[in-house]
Amino acid sequence: MSIQNLNTFDPFADAIKSSEDDVQDGLVHVRIQQRNGRKTLTTVQGLSSEYDLKKIVRACKKEFACNGTVVEHPEYGEVLQLQGDQRENICQWLTKSGLVKPEQLKVHGF
Amino acid sequence: MDEDMIFDPSLKKKKKKKTGFDIDAALAEQENTSVEAPAETGDVDVPDDDNLDLDTFGKKKKKKKKFFNLEEIENALPETPPAEEPEPQEEDAVDDLVLEIDFSKSKKKKKKKNNVDDLTVEDDIKGEDQENVEDVHGDWIGSDRDYTYDELLERVFDIMREKNPSMVSGKKQKFIMRPPQVVRIGTKKTSFANFTEICKTLHRQPKHLLDFLLAELGTSGSVDGNSQLIIKGRFQQKQIENVLRRYIKEYVTCHTCRSPDTILQKDTRLFFLQCETCGSRCSVASIKSGFQAVTGKRAAIRAKTA
């Protein structure tokens, strides 16, 4: 016989899990940076480390026809870098592939 | 509300008599209005038309006062358009500064410019309005029919709008500010000319807005001597507007009631947004620039660090 109230509940279960996600608030930040001339760079920060970012970048490169890399950052973990303004593309792609929920995405820049 | 309405016509009357103004027609209409006004107070629920009436009453008072003074001074020439002209302009200036704008103001301006001659016109308008009102309320008062939900809803909102216009969100809480003036300097820099002015209208520290802008745009920049912001990179006004809008949404308007009347205060390393209207207090996201990729010349960076 189990009484639900008597079940032990770990209030920190969520906290522990989310801290493991190496993301502060579970948000995926999509940013844009201007380079010289009309060139731009799109960075995606905060993707869960459960995923193989190398594979993701490979797929993205093919999909958006751009170059890209994965950069290791001491504070922010692995960060995806894509050439050009791929904010729209990457947002659509990430939600479509189910890697990120739309409410987790946070797009920065102009 | 009723008291006001009863009160106003009498005031108006007094003033009109004091002035001993030359418009006989106006006097005649005045009587009309005084007859009509009680009728109007009879059926309390007059939504927009009441507003209109009140507006016109207020205006008449002002006008009368002005002309009264002028007459005392000059004893002649009841119509002095140049004396009135400056006021609307002043109001313009105020409009720009003040964030919320009643839409009654535009009406006022128009009517003020028209001068005394339109007293008669106004009264005519009012007469029409009241006719309309009676038309509208004819089917309310006489019949026993059930009121439809839409009608009642409209009525409630009309009354709300009339009694305290600030409460009905969406109507009055319009957030109007000057557009940012963004000018390109050379090919690589952008100037945000009215940066400090915008900070003032938003009641935010320039530093806070600066941090946000630079973090969002992923660039560097600074405020120069002419209190304009110089940002590295090419940006257009539309893009800056976009970022500003996001800033306002996050750091200026209250998250609960969306009123822009808020104070941003720092408390134990966190920023809290305190609303002056509804009293809510909530923490806002800290400004983080996040990951910044290397966009400059690597050789230069290596030279700097080494």
C-alpha cells in the first residue's frame, strides 16, 4: 500500500538535473556577430552536452549551405558557430528536429 | 460623475455671464445645453459622449478664462489668435516627453486652434451627440428586453474607460517615444545620437541600457562627449529599434500590468523591477553578453596577450 504523501520527494532533483545540463537556465542562446563588411557569424550557445555537437554542425552545414565549427569554451561549454546570419534557419531546424523546445530558444541581436 | 456633470454646466454659465461676451447665439445655446445637461445626467450610462462633453466643458472654461483676462487688459478685441497659438505647441513638446498620451489631447488641440467662433459649432456638435445618445439609450430604457452579452460588455468597458481611463489597458497605456536617431559614421561605426534622451524617457541609467545594447548586438561601443553612443559595426535604425523594444519589454514595462511606470533597482547583485502602478516586484534577467566568437584578427589578439 502506497500513500502518495508519504513518498519521499527530493526537492532538489530538478536542480541537480538542470545543473548537469551545463546550462544556467536551460535556454539556448542564438546570437549574431558582425564581422568585416557584410559578413556575420551566428553562434548557438547552451545546447545540451548530451547531444553530439559535431554531428549537429555537420547536419547544419549541409542544410544551410554554410561553414561552421564547434568551439570549446571554458565557461559556456561547447558552442556552435555558423557562418552568416543563420538565426532563422537554426531556430527552425532545432525546433523541427526536436532538439530544443521553442520556448527554450532565445534569439539575440538586431 | 453625476456631481461633476451637474457642476460643470453651472460653472460654465457663470463664466459666460461674467465675460459679457458678445455672442448672443452662444448664450442661447448655453441655455440649450443647460436644459440638455440634466437630461443627460438622468441616464447615467453615457459612455463616449460624456467624455466628449466633459472635454468641451473644460475647454470652454479655459477659453473663457483667457478671454476674460484679455478683456480686462485690453477692453477690446475678444479674439486674439496669436495669444492662443503658443499653447498647443507647448503641448506638443509635452506630448513628446510624456510617455502616455490621452487621445483626448489631439481633440483639444484641434478645437483650440479654431478659436471662439467654433463655440457655436461645438455646441452644435454636442447637440448632435446628445441626440445620438438618446438614440442609443432609447432601446435601453424603454424596453424590457434581455440585453445581449456584447451590449453589456461594451457598456461596462465604456463606463470603465470613462471613469478611469488609465485602468483599461491597451487603450491608454500606449508607450510612445521618439525613434532612435541612428547615423552611420564612416563605414564601420554607427552613432546613436539621442541615446541619453531615450534613457531619460525610459527612466533608466544610461549604463544599463548601454550594457544591454552592446551585449545584444555583440559589439563594443561607448558614449562620446556629445552624449551620443558610438557602436562598432553597421546598424540601421530599424535594428536598433528592435533591440530597444526588447529592452523595454524586459526592463521597463511591468511584467504583470505592463505599465511603464517602474523603477529598476539593484538588490544583492540582482536587478528588480518595481512597478509603481500595481506594486508588483519581480527580478529581471541579468545582462550577459555570453559567448563571443573571435571576429578580429587573431594575430592582433595574440600580439596583445603575449
